Amino acid sequence: MEEKVKLTIDGKEVEVPAGLTIMEAADSIGIYIPHLCYNPTYKKFLLPSSSCRICVVEVEGMKNLIASCSYPVSSGMVVRTNSERVQKARRVTLELLLSSHPMDCMTCEISGRCELEKVAYELGVPSSSFQGERVNYPIDTSNPFIIRDYNKCILCGRCVAACAEIQYNNAIDFSNRGFRTKIATAYDRPLQESTCEFCGRCVSVCPVGALTEKMRRGRGREWELKKFTTICPYCGCGCTIELNVKDNKIVKITADPFVGINEGSLCVKGKFGYDFISHPDRLKMPLIKKDGKFVECRWEEALKYTADKLKELKERYGPDAIAGLSSAKCTNEENYLFQKFMRAVTGTNNVDHCARLCHASTVAGLAKAFGSGAMTNSIAELEDAKCILVTGSNTSEAHPIIALRIKAAVKRNGAKLIVADPRKIDMVRFACIHLQHRPGTDVALFNGMMNVILKEGLQDKEFIKNRTEGFDEFKKVVEKYDPQIVERITGVPEEKIIEAARVYATSKPAAIVYSMGITQHTTGTDNVLTLANLAMLTGNIGKESSGVNPLRGQNNVQGACDMGALPNLLPGYLSIIDENARKKFADAWGRDIPAKPGLTVVEMMHAARKGILKGMYIMGENPFLSDPNANEVRKALEKLEFLVVQDIFLSETAEYANVVFPAVSFAEKDGTFTNTERRVQRIRKIIEPPWEAKPDWQIICLLSEKMGYEMKYENPSEIMAEIGILVPSYGGITYDRIERKGLQWPCPDKNHPGTPVLHREKFTRGKGLFSPVEYIAPVENPDAEYPFVLTTGRVLYHYHTGTMTRHSQGLNEIYPQGVVEINPEDAVKLHINTGDMVEVSSRRGSVKVKAEISERPLPGVVFMTFHFKEAAANLLTIDALDPVAKIPEFKVCAVRINGVRS
Amino acid sequence: MIKRVEEKRILMENCVAVNLKTAEKRIFTSKNIAFLKRRYPRLKLRTGEWLPFESPDASIEGYIKKGGYKALEKVLKMKPEEVIKEIEDSQLIGRGGAAFPTGLKWKFVFKQTEKEKYFVCNADEGEPGTFKDKVLLDQSPHKIIEGMIIGAYASGASKGYIYVREEYFDSTRTIEKAIGEARDKGFLGINILDSSFSFDIKVVRGMGSYICGEETALFRSIEGRRGIPEVKPPFPTTSGLYKKPTVINNVETLANIPHIILNGARWFKSLGVEGSFGTKIFSISGNVKNPGVYELELGKFTLADLIYGLAGGIEGNRKLKAVLPGGASTRFLTKDNLDIKMDYKSLKEAGTSLGTGAVIVFDETISIPRIVKHLFDFYEEESCGSCVPCRIGTKRISEILKDIIEPATVKVGNLYGTDGANMNYLTKLKDIGMAMKESSKCGLGQSAPDPLLSSIDFFSNEYLALIKKVNGRKS
């Protein structure tokens, strides 16, 4: 039972649970104590610093007044919250504070939300009766995101604590002392020269106008802004954000600390990368290419032209000469409609999307091992794991908010973090073991760990016996992978493999977190199966804070897969070769569904190049930059007879189109996104789209109508209702239920609360299946001619092919161009310095790019991002495919590096 | 005048170093004793017994010869509870200024179930006018070390730190050397004196900040963080250094421990008076003939005994004006308080406190507002800046005092009092002083206004005279 404490506050007897602060106890009986530096809103994250001394109260028997925000109640305490003595002390303290505050509230951005203003109002203190010196610091406007005016700072320390204890970044701290105390980075350099990642959490907790968003300056007073809750359009984390809108313009983005998986945290993209929405280059009208030039036209014309063209192609070459790329950036409803359009209207299964390029091997691998290809556990659970194995995921850059959970697990709860990654990524800072293996040797590495686990008897025998099958064949293979042998393959010292195996097997629950470093290989499916083996071997599945957790790259890549925007699977992962499944959809849609599985993304490009594929409909994707071997992609796109692209900008791919449809962004339409933890969340139409741009779902409906198949929906909730009928795991998901908080599928009926942890009692496929997996080397290995391994990935400040982030001014300013990371050892041999231009070439192409000498990659390995068209990594990558999942090997190819004379 | 005080302060510290050789003698020299005997005919001065400050010997051989580490041997045969009981019975209270019962502190930490505990010696002696710990560090390092080992044994700590004030270069070296010697002899390290008890001490040099003498700021400083006080509770006994239960004792407190263990609580209580048992080392400075360190039984002697007896009276035989009895952060006493007994209770009753036992004496030629301004220059410099009343309060008080005292140097022009109301300045000073005293986060801000507020109580005429001059100049 909870211990209770009796005390008297302002003459009222009150009984409260022990451990409460005086302020909380007072609050429980409706007594308000003014406070400034402490804000109960942030209670979970920030401890009171008790530095403003506004919340002081009188306690009988105590010599001085005490800060009620932090002082715990005790039995028999007699508290006076508003005596004359208290009032006087508060007043003088506030006047002291105001005596050093620029009283420019008339023009202060924060006015209306300012907590100092609020306290001054509550205490009735209009100005200070004290005079004297004030601090006079120059206002720092040197970075694109945050204006720092420390003349307004009240030194509450919230920003310092947020940076250190929520973001684990430690970019800022108190500097100097006494009256000269100031928040500063190391050596008081500008933020952009510190470890700051511009997550903006400091801005969101700042009680005064010391930290403000640069982009909101002069664009609206706090009380004029309307807040609308929606979901961030960037990565698969699926953070809940609030758009602050005035006059149909987004003024700033904030996050509610009580809502969503992010609990108020955002990354730089989510917080500041929204100006692409109002970018002048947004597509405003449909375009038709006439004589090699795009001409604006009316919708009617563009739709009719497209429908006629598609019909013509279908008649002339058959439906399989047309293919469609759906989009992981679009909503579930749109993906559902798109694949319905391709299957029912066009009559082909040639529909795929970029999941092929990121997690096709996850879908294939986990479906084989467990029965469903999705993150087995939830994001929040990571915080309570005892051990986390992060592999092939640059979590802090690609999934920053999930990285926060992992960091919290380590820093707050003492979890052990193992990072297995060829690069020394930032997560290594938090890790107890870093296994820096050679790119493409994942299977060997994890087989080595499992070899140790078996040898030392650390496996979960009960779990293996009761819940799995195929163990014996698997064991035979793993027994061959002695750590000594594995050391020779992976380059990871034997002791480290043994240590990692012991830590993972003995700290339970242990979670595996992985991403594209695992999947984007010709052995992608094998890699995934190996991780599934590892989790099953130690019984780390079907329990909270454990599991195998693929981090999906795009905001709705999970949903796009769920919706069947895949050439071999119908919505809800029903196989296209299953006759009953086909019949179910054929009945619902009133058209026959072709039985032949369609082409995957890379296969489509191959087919187009060969002239087999004649027409393509691409919705919100940019294969020109995202697909491997871009030179070949260009040839393929050029060769198409007819290409329709639907996007918000004229992307690199759209340049090749015959027709371009202007679509709308996430802020201009209704719908749902399914994030990486299978949570279906609501996005909303908050602002009006530019000119004639239309939501993707409407465009599909209109086009379908022109093609002679009626799709009539008033709004996306009706599409969701149709999905609910056809996809059992979405059966219980309606817009009403997810108005405030999303639901995690499977959610089969209206009363189902959603499923945070999969495979609890039994696996989706019954028993978990161990797969014997042998190590196979990558397709292209370095040789004398191309001596380096190129591996690719993302950076924090950019996203995917840059369609959105390259149209965000701030993000471009802070990270303007791509670089190639080269290990210092190699740089010395090549006589290359940071900032030098180099030419990186593979057998498929070459790019000129700036070099950055970095300890992150191993010697012999170089790293590039794929965001920049000016230095497109995918001109170099190889389009060799995983035989099962058809995912290309983005992560390993051989390149050569030459200096470029300027 | 200000300058003179400053010189004096520096001189005083030098003075200690110079006079150290004679310090011991001074307590017992015929001249001083003769004076005390005249005043207290029936007084029996104790000699030959071990008091914290007696028989200094920095070398381990000398210390052992005089019975050093005997208390440790005795303690290792006792149970920790018994050791704590002995200290509790002695009613020893902390000598660092806050006067918390030492035994109780040990007991709190002993009762904590955490495995890792720390024992910290606070040797960051920074209170203006205080230099007693330096003498102990220099002359009796082993007594402090022995006290720490005993304390650690009793409270269950396995790691110790001595946080020495940065400016005490020599003391740091002395204590480090002593720790090395003690380790060599098996008094420190694993299995001390072949017992199952292990304990070791690390010396940490202070970061040159007054606030680092505050216990939570001191912990942060050891941890390598910014030295600012933390929110209390939790108190160090439950969550101190590295968030573990921690005992933190002053140097002088620890120097008492071996004596209490060897001679027993009853012996200790035979010294001093009820509520203030034992002896106290006083550092006397200011306008006295013989500034220095003196050890006296608590409550047996008056302020006059200290000033006129031990310290040889006021320089130039001038008249006494004021005394800060327990360091710079205590309330002033005046010549009316000369007969006050020097112990915790009596000084508390007089509205001030014994503090660190630093008696600073001011004669009739000293301007009190100038002294207070001098002190506030110090506080303004040393305020950590964490809480509002102290950060801005010290600044504003300093500015107002400057305005009154050196109006010519104030560029902005005079802050208040243009309406001719002389009390305006004093009201502002009192308002800020009270807000600081009542609402500041730690002891620095809470006690810094004490000399200011008491000086306004006792010497308001001096302030008013200055203010009148300022207003005269303005009009």
C-alpha cells in the first residue's frame, strides 16, 4: 500500500502520498503556487532545478523559505503558501530578475506563452524597482534554425538538462559564474560548431524568449497560432507533431510531451524541415510534356491524356507492359487505392514501391521465420531492455527518436548496448561493445555469436523445445562458425565476438534493432533469418522489450506493404498465387485479379531497359536517385513510351515524365500512416494546397474513372472502412478510434486494443522456424582496380532522395552537399585531405564529391549518402539482387578513388 | 582603508604560515596563560592530553610515536555500531560551520543499504578569515587521515576523498605524502591492519571556487562537473557523491575523532559546556596584535579573552568597533558583546553564529560600509549564479554599496535616492538582503546578507552619513 502523509497547507489538512513535493500536494487541493524555472509539464523529463526561487513557501519550524517545487512533504508539516513573508520574498526575487531582463515584450516572439510574463502577471509586478547593470550579449542568429538571445535568459537550466538528459547530446552547459553566468557551447562557439544536432528540444522547453525558432520570426504572435496534431512525414518513427498555423501558413512545429511515441522530442527534420511545404517550386498545375517541354494544363486534359495513353498501351502490349510504383510516403488509403488501380483497373501485378529497396528482405525473412514481417515489439519498450543489439542501423541519424529510447535505456536504466556496424557510428558512444565487421559479413558474425552461445550452453532450451522447429539443421551449420574462423571473415577479434555473445545471451530481455545495413545485401534475407535465429536461440521473442525490430525507413513503408503495394502480395500479405485470396479481392472489387506475380522495382527498370515494359505510373517516388546503378535507371526511364509521375516537386524522375500530376503534402490531406512499430496514426488536412494540386487518393480516383472503373469515396475514412473489411489486421481500425492515439496492428475488431508485442503465445506461423544459413560473400569485392568497398546510407539532416529536405532552406544551409567519408589511413596513402574534391568510380559510373577524412569507416571502406543528385551514390552502386527478396546490394560495391585537380 | 583591509587579509594568511611554529606555544605560553589565569583564577589548564591541535607532527613516525593510529587499531576491534555510538555519545558537532551532529551523520550513512558509499573530507577552507584547517592539514595530516579511516569504517565507506582548497599548494602536497606513508604502513588500502576492512583516500585539488566548499557543489566538483549546489533533499547521507550515500566532514571535525576514540566520549564531554562539548580552533584576524590560530575549550572563554587575551588586544591600542565572530558570513557583534561566551549556543542566542570560528576584528578606524562592500565584492565574484536572489542580489547590493561609497566611480549615475530620501538606499539593501537570506538556494546566498543586515542594524549612522554626502553632491 502507498504510504500517506498528513500535512497542513494554508490551514487545510491534506493527506497525500509520500514522496510528493509541496507544490504537488498543494496542487492536489487546488492551491496554486506560482513557479517559473520548473514546469510540471516536463516533470517526467526534467527535474526541478529550484533556481528561480519564485515557488518558495513558508514551512513552520524552518528558518528560511523553501522551494516547493522540489521539497518533499513530510508528516505534520505546516505550510503557508501565500503569507506576507512569502509574497514579499517572491516579489523582490522577481523584481531582481526583471532588473536584468530586456522588457521588450511588445515585440518578443514568445509573448503570450512566456512563463516570466505569466509570473509577473500573477504576482502583479509590472517592472523592477531595482536598477543596475544588465548583461549585454550579441544575439546569435548565425545558424539557420535557432535564434539565441541570452539577454532574455533566466538561467532556469531547462535547455541544458534537455540537451543532456533527453537528447544525450551535451552541446550546451552553463558557463562563467555569478551575474555573468551564460548558457554556452564549449568555448562559447556558435551552435553549428558544437555537437548540437538542432533537435530544437531546448527551444521547446525555454520558458522565455531566449531561444526561438528563426523561421517563425515575425510571422505571428503566440495567441494567433492554431495548433493541429498530425504525424511527421519523414522517417518510420512516426512522431506526433503539432503544426502551428496562421493564415494557412505553418509558422512553427512543436510536439506535445504527452502524446505520441516521441513524447515531445523531435529531430532537426521534424522540427525545422517543414518549409518545403510552402516552397515556390511546388507543383501547382498538371504538366504535359509537349516538344520536350512541360506545359501547364487543366486537370481534365491531363487525366484524359493519361487515361487514353494507358488504355492504348494496355491494348497494344497487354496489361503487363505497364507497371506502377506506389509510395511509402503516401497514406495507407492511397497505397491501397494505387495497388487496386494497378490490379483491378490496369490488370497487372506490376506494382511495387521502395520497400523493395529497404526492407523487402525483412518482409521475406521474418515472414519465413515468424510468420509476419514487421517489428515484433514497440518503440517505447526498448527503454526497458537489458541488452540492445543494434546492427546495420545508424539509429541516431536515420531514426533519431528511436535512438533516444536506446540511449535512455543505456543512460537511465543501465542497459548494455552492442553495436555491430562497419562504421563507428554515433551510437558507439553509448555501446559497451562495438563489433566493427567488414561490410557484408553479417551472417558470419552472428553465426559466430550463436556458436559461442551454444558452446557455452547459454541458449534458452525450454523456448527452443516448445516454440520452435528446425533447430537441429540450424545447429549443424552454426557449429562450423568457430569464433576464430569468424574473426578471419569479419575482421572482428575473437574475444569481442565471445563477449558480445555472452552479454546478449545473459542480459534479458534483449532486443535486436536493425535496419538497412542488414537488409540491403544480396544476402539480405539470410541476414534477417540469422537475426531471427539469434533471437529464438535465446528466447528473446514474444516478450516485452525483446524481439527482432526492423526500423522501417519511410514514414509509411510499413503501411504501404500492409496495403499490398507489392507484386507478389495482396493487401494483408495474402499471396497472389493463392486462389482464394484472389477471389476475395476479385469479389470485392468486381474485377479479376491476375495470378502472375509482378515485377519488383529493380526488375521493372531492367524490363524497361529491355523494352518489355512500356509505361509506368510513379506516385511519390524518385527511382532516379533511389535505385541502384542510376545510369541504367536513366536509360530505362528514357526508353519508356509513357511515364506518369505524381509528386509535390518536379523530381529528378519527373523530368523524364510525359505527364506530371501535382500532388499535395502530408499537411494538406487526410489519411493514415503506419509507423515502424505497426502503429496506424492519423494525418490531417491542415492547410490548403497550392493552386490546383490534389491529394493522391483523389488523383487515383479521377484517373480510374477516366479508365472506366468507378472509384467513389467522399473522404479517406471511407477507404479505410473498405480496408478494414478486406485486411483483417486493420479490421478494428477506424478514424474515430485513432483520433488522438494510433493503434498497433493486428487490431482485428472494434474493441481490440491493438498489439504492442507480436508472437506472445505462439508465432504467427505456429512455431518459430530456425533456418540454417551459411555465409556468402558480397557479389562485388574490392580488387586491384577498384580497391575500396563503398557503403551507403543517410545523414541526420537529409532524407531519402532529398525531394523534401533539399527544398528546406535550413537543412541545406547546415548540410549543403554530400561527402565521401574516407579513413585517415587511406587518406594518407591517397594524399587526400578533408575538403578536397575526389572522383569516386565504380564499374558502373563515377561521381565527383568532397572528401571527409573520418574515423567512422574502417580502412579500405568508404561511405557516401544517396541524398544528393550532385553526388549521387547510386550512380556507383550495383544492381545485383537478393534472390528471394529482390533487394539490391546498396551496402557493398567496389570503387576506386582519385584526387581531382581543381 | 579598503586597501588596508585587503592587505591585512593576505597578511593574515601569511601570518599563519609564519607563525605556525609558535602556534602551539601560544596557547600555553606564560603570557597568555597568565592573562587567562588572572581572569579565571580557578581554571585548570589541561596539558599533555591530545587535543585536535595539540602535538602537531606531520611525519608518520612522529605521529605514531605520539600514539597515532592507536585509535584505528582500537576501532578495528569494535563493531561499526559501537564506534558510531561512541561518537554520538560524545555529542561532537561538525566544525565546518553548519554544526550538524557528526555521529548522527555517520549513522545515517551506516544505515543505508547501498554497497558503495563514500567518505569525504571537506578541506576546501574558503570562508574569508578562516585558516584553521590549513594548520591542521600542514601539521597533523595523519590525524585527519586516521579520523577518516575510522569514519569510513563506522559508516561502511570504501572510498575516500579529501577535497583540498586549490590555493593550499603545500597542504595538498603534505596530505598526499601522508596518505602515501599511511598506505605503506598498511593503514590505508586493502585489508587495513590485516582486518577485513579496506579503504583508500584520494586527494582532489579544489577548483578555486568558494562555492565548492558547499557539500553538493563539492561532490559535483569531484565528479568533474560544474561546482554549483544541488537541490536538497536528498541529502548527501542518502545521495551524495556519485549519487551514493556519503559522509562529508570538516577537517577539524575529523581531527577530533582519534581523541574521542582513545579517551572516550566521557572524557570529551568533560571539555567545553553542555551543547558545545570539546574544543574549537579559532582563527583570529583583523586589527589585533597577534593574529593566528588558537584552540580553546568551548564555552569557557569570552570574546574578550580571545581578542585581548590570546590575540594581544587591538593594534595600536585603538578601540574595538565590531567583530565578525564566525567568518565573513555571520552577523556582526559589537563592543557590547565582549563578554559573550564563545560556544555554539551563546552565539546563536546573540543572533549570530560560531560558524567556522573565524574571528575578524575591526577597530574604530574602520568604515563598516566599506567592509561590507568589500565582502560583497567577494560574494558577487563567488556567487555560482545558479539561483536568482544570489546571482542578481549580490550584484545589485554590490552596485548600491558602490554607489554610496564611491559615487565618483559610478558611470551610470546614482541608482537611487534622487528624491532625497536617504532611507531609500537602505530599504533597497534590506529588501534584497532579506530576499537573499530567505529564498536563496544554498548557504552562500542565505548567509551572505548577514553582515550587511546586521551592519545596517548597528551602524546605520555610517551608511546615512555616506548617503548624505552622495545626495549633497547630486544637488
